[in-house]
Amino acid sequence: MHNTIFWSKDELEMVQPSSVNRETFDQKVCIEKEFYVIRHALGHFPQIFGTCILLDFIRISCMGNL
């Protein structure tokens, strides 16, 4: 995936002076907050949702933004 959310810290440092770095950080924080809000609800239905980890949730969230 070419989404900057999946870039390493070294890759993000290359774009440090640009808004891309800040936008990526803000997007990651937003997705993490969403995950922690719904994680509790998902935990009540493991037979339906299985185990959902943050990385899975990030991938799914990014697929919706293609």
C-alpha cells in the first residue's frame, strides 16, 4: 500500500517539513481513537468479528479511503 500511514518513521522523516507528515500523524491518531471506541463493542461479539487488532482496523479504514 502506498498510503503514508504504513510508511516507516524513517520514510516519514523524509517529508518532515511538509504537511504530509502532520496529516499522516493526525489521521493515525483519529483512526486509533475510533478503534479504541468500537473495540469494546466488537469484544461482545467475537463469534461475528473474531479478534480485531489495531493494524487490521487501520488497513480496513484505509481501504475505505481509496
